Amino acid sequence: MLNNKYLSVKEACAYLDVCRKTLYSLYLNSGRLTRYHVGNKIYIAMSEIESILSDQTPKKQQIKRYR
């Protein structure tokens, strides 16, 4: 945990621009993000969030031209 930046649930919600319920249902409960418990707090690795965001970047669609 020392080499990586970790965000709290509140910080992760703000970073992803989603509400807490969405963060849990789409990312944490589905296993797309790993949660790390430290005491009674939950943290999420910034590197995992970045990898999800890079996977979701819109891809250019090929345009088919018909003549």
C-alpha cells in the first residue's frame, strides 16, 4: 500500500463523478475495483481507478461509406 495512492470512498466518488451507490454497485460489488480495509475505513487504489477509466475511453468508430 505504500507505493500507490489510495482514495477514500468519498474521494473515489468525486474522482469518478458518481454517487456512492453507483460506486458500490458498478465497481466494488461487481469486483471491478478492490477495496482495502484499514480500520473501519475503505480505500481504493488510484491505479485501479485509472485502469478502469482508460478501458472506458470512447473508441473511434469506423465509418463505412457507401457510394
